[in-house]
Amino acid sequence: MEIITSRKNPLIAAFRRLAGEREARREAGLLLGQGHKLLEEALAAGLCPRTVLYAGKAPSLPAGAQCVPVTEELLAYVSPMKSAPELLFTLPIPPEPGPLRGRVLALEAMQDPGNVGTVIRTAAAFGFDGVLLLGPCADPWGPKAVRASMGGAFRLPVWERPDTAGALGEIKNAGLPLYAAALREDTLAAGRTGYPPALVLAIGNEGHGLSAPVLEAADKVLRIPMAPGAESLNAAAAAAVLMWEVYRERLEHV
């Protein structure tokens, strides 16, 4: 196959749109991934890339995947990352999961795609069954979030619910207790409360925490004890601490 060298090539233009536009990803039903490691994670999850752009040696791919050689300059042009990629690939965005179930980590209005991806990766590591995005969260299928998830987004269900009020009703109808994190005095220390085998654990956004409706709907409100003088944790770090507490308790009962 002839190597692509022009930025005006339709395939390059399509990849460029997927890299930068949430609407383009939803319209095409495709996400954009970068690098051999992430491609390997997708293949290990049983997913087949739609198209791969590469420079240098062609990757080994399943039948049905389109493999297209391009220049290194074009890979750098398409990629939204600062580091030069070895390859870029598209995958179908996973379909909408079924009903909420098991241990679910909920993120409300988390704006940083790196945080969203990191939380998805951590949820997979600590045995959670899915991640629920409430309100105006960063796109979990954007390149930065997918990269930060390191394959977690390929293995875990991700529910997107722009309407927080509707999602709270969905949580209630599913019979899942809601545990919410907040920096308040009238809260339970995260390591001193029991966690049921199925629950929704909610974390707020980077600047304002959880909204009043989520806190009012919570069955329990938790805090992470910290050293005097510490104000708060990064949202992704707080999610990791709380998910570890849930996982640790589960381990102690195995």
C-alpha cells in the first residue's frame, strides 16, 4: 500500500476530527487510541481496531483491520498528545451497557479527561464493576481519557448520564445504596464504615465536589481523614483511596 504523505488526505482529516471533536466521535461511533501498548490492551480485550495508521514496521493485526502506512509527520499532526506516537488507531465505541449493577464508581461533572481515564483505570484495578459519569463530564472516549485508562475503558462498562436527577432515580430503582464523598464534619471516616457488596460510590468534580442533590440522595456521606492543614485531595486520588477501602474490606472477608 502506498504511504500517505498529505494532510489533505480524507483519512487523515477523519482521524484529525476524531482526535479533537467529541461530536465527531459520537457521529462516527469511533474512538481514537495511540501507541502499541494501548493497541495491545484493546486486542487483549477482544476488540478489533477499525483502522491503524503507522510509520515504520506494520503492526500485527486481526483480519478485518485496515492498516495504513503514513509519515511520522502525519502521525504527529493527527495526534492530540505532545509525545510523537508510534501508531494511531480507531475502535468502535463500546455500546451502552445494561442496567447499573455491582460496585459502581460515580463521577459527577469531572472535567479533566486525564482524571476520568485514571479513575476508570483504578476502578478496574480495584475490582469495581463499572463507572458512571454524571452531568457534564469529560468525554471518556476522548484520546486523553482513553490513554489514561490504559485499557480500563475496554474492560469496564461506562455509563454516561448527562441528567444527574434521572441518574439518581436510576440508582434508586436499581436498589444500589449511594455512598458520597464530601469534606464535611458530619461524615463517616472512610475506613470506619462497612461497605455492601453492591453500591454506588460517588466522587465530585475537581473544584466543587458533589452537588447538593447527590449529597441529599446519599445513604451515607464519607470523608477521607487527612493530616492537619491538608485541604483536599485531587479528585482522582480521592477516588483511588475510597475504592481501595471498598476493595480492602472485600479482601478481608474472602
